[in-house]
Amino acid sequence: MCGIVGYIGEKQAPPVLLEALKKLEYRGYDSSGIGVITSDKGHMLLQKTRGKIKDLQALLEAHPFPESSIGICHTRWATHGVPNKVNAHPHADCTGKILVVHNGIIENFEELKKDLRRKGHKFASDTDTEVVAHLIEENYRGDLVAAVRKAIKRLRGAFALGVMSVDHPDALVAARVGSPLIIGLGKNENFIASDAPAILEHTRRIIYLKDGQMAVLRKDKVDVSTFGGKAVKPKIDQVTFKLDAVRKQGYAHFMLKEIHEQPEALRQMLQKRLKADTVYLEGLGLSDRQLKAVRNIVVVACGTAYHAGLVGKYVIERLAGVPVSVDVSSEFRYRQPIIGKNTLVMAISQSGETADTLAAVREAKAKGAKVVSICNVLGSSLARESDGVLYTYAGPEIGVASTKAYTAQLCMLYLFALKLSGLHRRISAGQRRLLTRHLREVPSLYEKIFRHKNAIAAIAKANSHFGCFLFLGRNINYPSALEGALKLKEISYIPAEGYAAGEMKHGPIALIDEYRAVVCLAPQSPIYEKMVSNMQEIRARRGNIIAIATEGDKAIARHAHQTIYVPRTHDLLTPLLVAVPLQLLAYYIAVKLGCDVDQPRNLAKSVTVE
Ligand code: AGP
């Protein structure tokens, strides 16, 4: 996902822009660039490079920009055109007087490019973004804002834009549809950015630009309007999370920091949403009557969020007796889903900007479904497009591999299931009390698991040479196996597959030999013996077993080469507990292999394109 920052004010723009852009590195990128308008001569200067922001910084140190107090900069995650200097943003028009940065995809850029070429425009790059600069130029008659308005009317797709022109050095223009863009309001300075962490050290007063809105930023005022030109009085939010939330606080990686933030994230959610045995789902957007009338639930999500949804299915069906189906968003949106008038669609997304999940939600709404989303990023597109949003408030998740967002999603799904079970009176008061008591204990159980993290690290290192991992789980921990495999493969690049343990005989057992590592999730559960049988079959074929089991279970050690223990909890809550050793296992293996844990190759924190 690309990152955008723009500045207009009284400070020197380049250092402000680059420091802000570094806070967006977590979004994943392969090139970056910066453009400024010089204060004295009113020149437009541009510097771009493939690689990291530090490479861009080195170029600026070698060739410093003169004084400038307005600029835009960008980190690019390539969609159209290979990652190189020419394709890096910002992009200019033919005159070099107009600069554009963009996040998203212009779906009709080829036809626009053909039309502009016919009119004599010359293109330097292979990107869709460059078309926007030439379209503004084509419509420019002396009024930059009017030209931007006319240009964006021709665009189809998702775009967050930052635009500036050397003929208008006192204005920065922003526009968005489909990709996030915020306005930061400072004292005699204003900002645009893809995400709040970029500008938190300057201001906490934020406008979340909405789809179909434009903004004109001057150093002392910001005017927001619709694309059609109607003035808008925007809501100004005060961002509360702390700046150090986006710093590593002494941990080697954001991912490790976020793994350790899980106890606090869950503690805060439980304090806010579980009082005695009553669940408060503020933001749900549905009355108890509406919720009780729900006949089936369809979960749409991607990646880790999809795995959370799979756990949610087991929990909601078990506690509330309401049928749940779970779809990966990219499949849901094309399979002509059957949505009844009493279908509730639940969209799960940490970023709230995942293109496939947004598209799935739009498809569901077009079919008349009510949509509730479970989101971590406030003011995200998904949050705004849902009828109700359950914020997990887990704080910014910077590491590309999702950890605290996952367990926060799980916890929210447990709370939702408890709420629904109360409406359907499906479980006794005693059962409810037992579950909520165990749920409240989870944060402290996490802290107990952290006390063994050196042992987990040792097991990880001892197994980091294996070229292939199989993760096996049953019942409510089958999704845990899928998630464990995803964690490992996405940060260590080791092929890893999650499987339902009962499926072993139907093919995967052919994989087993002394060259494979098999992670078996065997916490206490009604089907524990079945899992042990699977482990015996694997052991008999010389597979190397790492078991994750419940404290006190000595017998398991006979079937596994190494065992990681988690504290005892309610059977239904074991996915919450096994998630942490799986995260740590993946983390320590990736570190041992020298991988870029926070920004794995080819990945972005949020996949805002299809
Ligand atoms: C998780 O570790 C991955 N980074 C990825 O699968 C992620 O969960 C997926 O892209 C969905 O993102 P979202 O929750 O922001 O929608």
C-alpha cells in the first residue's frame, strides 16, 4: 500500500516530509520520492529513487533542496510499472509545473492515457498515476482547484491524491475516493497523510477525508468540499494514541512489540465491553431485537482476519446456535452470494482498507444485507461503509504480520457470541459465568506464556533449518493451524501449510518424513485423543513434532520432540492462547533466518488493491 505525506506551512518542508514518510514505512514499498516548490524562485524540484527512504535522504543530502515550505512525498508499492526511479511518485505533467502523488488504482487509466496521447501529451512512466497529472494539465485554465475537480470526474477506481502546482505555491490540493487520506491541522501549517502516525508529532487534530471529498490546504486554513464543489464542514477528530505507539519501545521489531501488547489490548477491550457478565457492543449499530432476528451470519475477510472469522464460526454456532459461513472476501464477491433479509454480514479487517473486503461489503449491501465490521483503524473506509463497527482499539499495528489485531478480533468475536447467546438464551447462567471468568484471565495467561519465550525461541532456532512445515489442528484449532502456517510463511518465506488434522490420511501424510517439521496443536479438548493419534502416525513416519499443549500434560511429551505449553483455559478459548506461541515460533524462526520481520518481501500492511 502506498504512503502519501504533504506539507504546507512555515517550516522547511523536506525534513518534515521525510520524517513523516518514515512513519508510513510499515505499509510496504519499493521506491519513494519527494517534490517541493522553492520559496524564492517558485521552482518545482523533484527527487525520486528505488529502494528505501534512507536512499532518498542520501540523495537529498548530496543535492540539498533550497528553502521550501510546501511539498509532497510518497512511498510506492508497485501496481502498474516496475519499481524504479521513473515510476516512483511524485509524477509531473508535460510542463513539469504540476505534481501528483497517489495511493490506489486508476482503473480506466489506459483509455485516459490514449486520449491524452492523442492530444499530444508525452508520458515518462508506466504508471496509472501519471495520467492524473496530465489530466489536470489538460483541464488547467489558471485555476488549479477547478482543474483538479474536472480531472477527478474522469477517474474511475480508488485514489487518494495530493496535488500541487508551481503556479499556486500557497495551496496543496487533496482528494479521495476508496483510499484513505487524512488532513492534519497545525498552527500555521497543515498536512495531508495516508495515516495518522505520519504526522502525530506535529498535530493530533485530524480530519478523515471522506470518499468524494476534496480539500484545499493553505498554511493557515483548510477548505473541504465535495468533488462537485459543495462546501463541507468536516468533523475534526482528536487522535488519542501515543506517538511511541508507533515506535518500537525497545523491542527489536514492531512485531515483537505488538505480540507483547496483546495482554493490554485484550484487557482494555474486556474492561470496556464486559461488565459483570454483560457484553456491551458499542458501535454495533443493531438493536437487540434486530440482532435476535438474525437467522444467519456471513463473515467476509482476508488472511489472518479470515482465520479469526473461522474461529468465530465455531464459537458463535456453539454459543448462540446461529449458522455462520465464512468466506475469503475475494471469493465472496464473485460467487453470487445468497443473502437473505435476515442475513448479517460481518466484515473483519484490521486496516479497514482491504480492497477485497470493501468490495465484498459493497456487494452484500447491494443485496440488502446489514453489515457490521470488526476494525482496528478508526475512521477507515470499511468502518464508514458499515452499518455498525466494532472497533478493537488494539492501537496501531505496524508489523505487516498481524498479531495483536488477530487476538483482538478473536476476543471481539467471543464477546459477540456471548451477546448473541444471551439473546437466544442458549447457554446457562453458570456456563456464561465460567466463560467470562476464563476470558478475563486470558491477558494474565499471555504474560505466563511470555515467561517461557526463551524456551520457545530455542525450539524455533532448533527447527529453523526445516524447509517445510505442516501445522495441524482440530475443531476450533483448525483455524489456529491455518493462522500458524500463515504467520510462519509470510515472515520466514518457509513453505508452510495449515491442515485439519483429521485430513492427514487423505493426502498430507505422504509429506511426512524426517525432513519435515509438524506443529501439532493439542491443547486440552474433547478431541485431544484424536490429536494424539495423529501425532503417533507422524512419529511413526519420522516426522519432527513440535506440540503445543496444556500445562500439566506430561503424556504429550512421549509423542512430540519438543513441547510448548500454554496455561489451562476454557476449551472454547484455546485459539486465543495457542495464537501466542505460534506467533513467537514464526517470529524467532524468521529472525534466525535474518528475514525482514516487520516488512516481509512482496507484502504490504494493507492490500488496498485487488
Ligand atoms: C496477516 O498477517 C497478513 N498480513 C494479511 O493476511 C492480513 O491479515 C490481510 O491482508 C487482511 O488485512 P486486514 O485485516 O487489514 O483486512
